[in-house]
Amino acid sequence: MQGVRCVTALKADLLLTGARLATMAGPAGLGVVEDGVVAVAGGRIAWVGPAGEAPSIDAAERFDCGGRWVTPGVVDCHTHLVFAGNRADEFARRLAGESYADIARSGGGIAATVRATRAANEAALTAASLKRLDALLAEGVTTVEIKSGYGLDEETELRQLRVARGLAAHRRVSVAVTYLGAHAVPPGGDRAAYLDLVCERMIPCIAAEGLADAVDVFQEGIAFDAAECARVFAAAQAAGLAVKSHADQLSDGDGAALAARHGALSTDHLEYTSEAGARAMAQAGTVAVLLPGAFLMINETHRPPIAAFRAAGTRMAVATDLNPGSSPIASPRVCATLACVLFGMTVDEVLRGFTIEAAHALGRADRIGSIAAGKDADLAVWSVETLSELVAQIGPSPLFARFHQGVRA
């Protein structure tokens, strides 16, 4: 008598069928799978591939994508989402000819937001931040990085960080939190004493309380110099925190290379980065995070060195830089469009830039950013015929469904 082969079905909490997958798996390209299937168990992807190759799957719930495109959940890897007030008046000032640096030196810019944020309590900051966060979620965001830096004192910086950490309790989203104490010298503050506070008190305290995942700096003529940023990097790494950098936005201060030497997860802005800086980043694995919203809003004309990044093999992510002054844009899709139009990036580059490359910029590519077995089931389902529509069209979001760790949100 011939034996009977027993096939055990894969157990899943959720099964997505009828999907056109852009997995972002692999070193380049979109990783397209037509008529794809995604099985989810325990919040993670248990199996992904063509329907014709799928094993037997016993799913508690099924979701028919109806031939729609499915991408990894959008990762916005650079925002300043927690703040109070607005700086709409600066828009008119820039139109009248004032530069971003001029406005900052006159007490506007970051200093203006610091005054408003210091005056806001935790409840007010949370309420304002949730409105901005909801705009990002409506465009498929499942992970968002949030920086402090609008307190520039111990009390307000800690408040910003706690509000940022707490947003995940209000919405289905993953939040990466970054301490940006070295954003600017506090208005009327002593530069040396403030850096002592950041390095000797704030960073150890924040690390001990688990309030941040990384520490950022703003290396620029209107902010901090290379030696000061290197000191912050050293303090952060001594406390076990990753480092990141705003650099080369308004001038070439060799900030990209400095960040690379310290093993930074990412260096952001980079309009004036040199070819040597691009090569240093590639060698260190430091991601170039491009912020076209800020480029547009401050009337910058010097484009980041996209060709040099390509030639060096530097990873390129894209983010909104959502903030009240230089990039008041709560739309990854708009920033993706701007990255193509203003920087000359390709559609594939910006789609990867808001998914797998952004995940690398947060040090989370092992968990998010692509549709692959073992990763978090963070997915965005889009009502579009082609993925180019996500970038080529500005208007209402075509998001059909958003899944965060396997739960529709």
C-alpha cells in the first residue's frame, strides 16, 4: 500500500492575496512580484511570494488586495514632528529676500519655535503632534523618526522626547526617537555651558531612561562646528546611542565625512557635500538622507551631489523633514515628487528611499523597509495602476489600506 504524504498547512493570522508586490528586497530595484501572497503570523511576515508557489496556508483572516499594488509601509526617517507654534511669517520674509541664515540670526528660525515649544505643556504638544502624525499615516507611513531640538533646555527637551515616545500609544505606528540637543545654542545661552549640559548631563540621562534611540547634531555655520559635533558624537557613543547628523546644508563643512568617521547611521541635507564626502559615507555605510522639502522652502539652489552618491554607492533615503519653518510639509509623496523634480532622482530611487533605504537610515533594516519573511508586517496597499503614480501625481492620497505589524490601521 502506497503511503500518504501529510502536508501541514502554514498557520497565519492574516493572508493578503491578489497583490502586486513591490517588495524592495534585493540590493536594487523594486522587487516586483505579480499575483503575490503575503502570510502574516505574530505581527511578522511568515511567507511572501507568487501565489503559484505558495504553500498551504491556514489563515484566520484574509484580505483580497484586488490586484492593487502593495509596498512596504512608508518610513519617514527625518522629522521634527513634536513642536508648538508655527513660522508662517518666515515664508513671507524669505519671499522678500531674507535667507534662512539671516532669519535665524535675527531671532527667528529655530529660536522662534523654541520659545513656543517651551511654553506648551505635554498635553498641548501631544495634541498638536497627533494632527501632524495623522497626515503622515494617511500616506502610508508605518514608521516615523521624531527629533527633539526645540527645547534647548533640560525640561523641554525631555518633554519633547517623552511626547515623541508616547505617540505610539495613541496610533498604530512605530516611532524612532532622536535627541537633537545640538540643534542650536539656546537664545541668550552660553555656548560652552550648553554643550557641557548636552554631553555631560542630557545624553547620559536620556540613555539611562531609554528616551532616545540616537543623538543628532546640526553642523553648520549657524549651529555647531566640527569639534563640537565630534564631542557630541563621542558622548552619545559612550552612552550606547547611535549618531546622526544634519550637515552640509548651507555650506561644505566636511560634515558628511565627519559623520562617516564616527559611524553615523545617516547624514541629512547634504546639498554641499563633496565627492570625497560621498565616498566616505559609502565606505562607512552612512545613509544620505535627502530633504527636498527644505531645499524648496528655503530657496536653495545648490543641489545635493546625486551623481556622486550613485558613483560611490552611497545609500540614498528621502524624508519629509517635517518642521514648522524650513519644511512644513507633512507629505512623503510630495517630497518624493520634489526629489525627482528638483534633485533628478528616479522613481525607483525615491520609492526605495522612503522604504528600505530609510529603514537603513534608522538602523532598522532588519525589521522594516521591505516585504520579506521575518520582517514586521508593515504594509501599504495603494489604489494605483502603476507605482509611478505615487510620485507623479500630487493630490489626495491613493492609500487603500495600511497594516502595522499585521494589524489594519
